[in-house]
Amino acid sequence: MKESKFIRYFILVHWLFFAGTSVLDKIIPDVYPLWVGADFYTLFVKLFASLGITDPIFATSALALVSTLEILVFVCYLFSFVYEVKDKKKAAERWFNKGISISLVLFSLFSIGDQVFGDRFTLLEHGIFWCILLLSWTVYSYYSSADSKKISLGSKLVIQSAIIVASALTVITSISILKFSESTWNQKKSPVVGVEIAENIYKFDYPFLGDKYTLETTLKTFEQNHSELKVNYIYTGPSELNTKKKTHMLLYIFTEKVTK
Amino acid sequence: MTETKNNNQQDLVRYFIIGYWSLFWLLNVIDKIIGGAHFLFVGRDRFAQVERFFDSIGLEHPLYANVALIVTAGLEIFALVFFLGSLYYLISKNLDTARSWFFIGIGFTLATFTFFSIGDQVFGDHFELLEHALFWFIALLSLIVFINIDRIALPNLVRTSGKQRYAFIIVVVLLTVITTTSIFYHNHTTFIQRTEARSAEQISENNFKIQFPFLAGSTAFENSLRKFSKEHQKLQIDNIYTAPNPLRLGKSDGLIIYIQTKPKQ
């Protein structure tokens, strides 16, 4: 196979999944089993409310317009992919070009919205996606017209050795992943042990696996083990107190002695 | 076919590219093998991250996170091995084969980031989606540069006149001395802030403020609480309020906490 065909596939498949999952995210607007996605409806309602437009019809219509454009993009990429598989290069190119053009319009619209709603971080995000789209279009177009080199990996023995080495490394890494998973999984359910850092003040260094259920178990266990204390107040250590990425979450519990 | 010249300057760029991607995947694989934070390696607890993602979609069992991590590790390892193969062929001056191995390595890299992007959409993490889209694009761009670098005339990086070289060395040494002196002096005067207890400033009858320097960590916080409890033995901490970012002065304020107290009973 030639390099150019691979490159076109890499680009096409990436944008096909990108657009496909974006459309799916609009069809499934909330959190469900097997899908979390982003809550665009809430986002749009809040953005329009910040402009003083509280009637949900505007947010809903804007979201419907965005979804329509995303569907157009997805269908263009899907057609391009089908034609690419059928080896109809020109038709694949035409559909890909249409898809990218609509995508660029969509991200330009998003950027206008970000300016109107004053969201500079999202403006940067959409600007970056716009740029990636434009440049991947350029690369796709270049490899549609340029002469291409055939992939030749040289000696069969070297390729086989590389595959054996990679497979062996994958097995070693998999064993390590499974061992780590087995040894840390209990942190999810086990209560975190507190350390008294000052009179009646306890610190809990949460593991990365810890979640709301871990907190609940921790509190229950703490109360059972310290029946002489009453929890007055829980303070979540702000990220400034963390040792960069090593600390997940620090929790401080302020207590007082129960007077009978 | 692309015209290729085996030029040293162009090869240097190729070494940079292969070196970058080889190290990128090597460290990612090491991160997966080590797992968790250890002395001299913190990395990322990928198991916890992926498990929480799957838990959020209702798949709590660790099996799902393990399978996803193993598939990811497999893609990363194959990318690494093909980059190392490319490096081997580049050192052996077999540019055509080096290019093909690099191409397959980039193919695994692009597949990995596309796989991550699908996950980001499913789990609703749009910041990670942007991050992975950027890496996907950087990988694609590296491939284009690797393939087409021969078309660009690069200036020779090594040959500079003696005068320029001396001027360069003098400026670099001078600036390095000034900068390192400043860094070491700063370390000498401020490192203590990392753990030192801060004093509380009373702002109303039962409210106190503690302002922490940027260097302060959890030990400084705990020492400050201990100091506060010792200095105000008749008071009991009722509540701690962390000043949110909008209340802080630009980037010049570190952590600020307000302690609300009540008399001890």
C-alpha cells in the first residue's frame, strides 16, 4: 500500500469518528449508562441566559442548528469514507472537502459565539480545532495529488523480531497493569485513615481511586472509631496545598469532644 | 516520488523527530509499567483515571479499565518499537526503510489518539479531547516534516565565525551567572516558606485571615493551623473559607483562607 492512501485514511477516520461522536452526543443529551458526553443543552441555556435571553427556545434552536451542521459534516465524511473504501478517489475527495468546509464554518460560528459570550478558553479551544481542520485538509489534499512512496519495511526477519519484541513488551506491561489494578482496587471501597495534625483536627490523604462512596465510608468509619468526637466541619484542601500531581485530594475534619 | 538527499542537517531534524516520539512512548509505557507515584517517578495513575471514566458510564468493574489500558499500552508499545526501528535504519543510513518504519510508528500514534478522542467524547471530557486532537495533529505534522524535510534548505548550524562564537559564549556565561545567582539567592531566602507556619491576622471579632506564599504546601497549612490553635486556646475553629480566585489579586496572591471561630465551650 502507498503512504498517501494511509495518510488519507488516518485523517478521514479521525474526523469521521470526531463528527460521529459529536452527533451522538447531541442525540444522547444527558448522562446514561455507557455514555456521559457533554451537557450542551445546559451550556447553551446558561450562555443565552448570560445575554439576558432566558426563553429556552433560543438556546434550543441554536443547539438544533449546530447539530444540523454537525450531521451534515458527519454524513459528508461517511460518504467520503465509503468512496475511499470503494477506491473512488475523486468522489472521496469531494465529500471530504465538503465535510471540512462545513466544519470550518461550524468552528467559525463557535468562535463568534465564544466572543459574544465572553468565553476566552473555549475560543482558544475552537481556534485550535479550526486550525487543525484547516491543516489536515491541506495535508489530505496534498496527498491526494502528490506522487507517493510505497511502504517497504525491509527484511522480513527484522519485522517479525519487532512484532515479537512489541508483543512481549505488551504482555509484560499488561501483567504490570493487572497487578497494579489488583493491588489498588480495594482503595475504592476502603475507608481512608485519618492522621491527627492538631488537637481535634484530622487529615485524610485521598487515593486517586477515592470517590464520593469512599468519603461516605471514611466518615462512617471515623465516627465509629472516634465515638468521643463530634464532626463539626469538613474542609477540602485546595489544590494549592497538593504536591503537584502526586496528591489527589486532601480532606480535613474538624471535631470537638462530645460532652455528656 | 519525493526527491531525497541524505543531508546531515536534514537527518538531524529526523533524529530530533524520532527521538521525541521514541521518548514520548517509552515514558508512557514506563508510566504504565510502574503504576502510581513512587520515589523519583510520579507519572499518572492511569488505572484510577480510566476506572473512574468507566465507572461514570456505569461500568464499575475494574476489568473494563484493565482491558482499555492493555489495548492502549499495546498501541503505544507497537508505536515505540517502530520508532526505534526507524532510528536503527536512520543510523544505518537506510533512509527509505527508516521512513517506512517511522510511517508505521506514526500510524500507531494516530490510531492511539483517535482511540483516545472517541473515549473523550463518550466520557464527556472536552479538555482531554482538545489535548488529544493537538497530539494527533502534532503526530501528523511530524510525519509531513519527516517526509518533506529534504525540500527545505536548512542553514548549517555548526559553522559560525570565531568572533560570533566568543561573543555568544561571553553573553551566555554572563547571563547564566546572573540568573543562577538570583535563583540560588531566592532558594536561600524563601525555601523555609514551604513548611513554615503562617501567622493569622484578625480581621473582625471572630474572623482571622491567613495568607500563604506560593511555595506553601500542606505542611505549612497544617503547621499554621497548629500555631493558630496554640495561640488561640480559648477559640474553636468553626469554619474555614478559601478565598476563591476572583477575590485574589491577579496572579500575585497565593492561597488565602479565612478562619471563623467561636469561643470554646
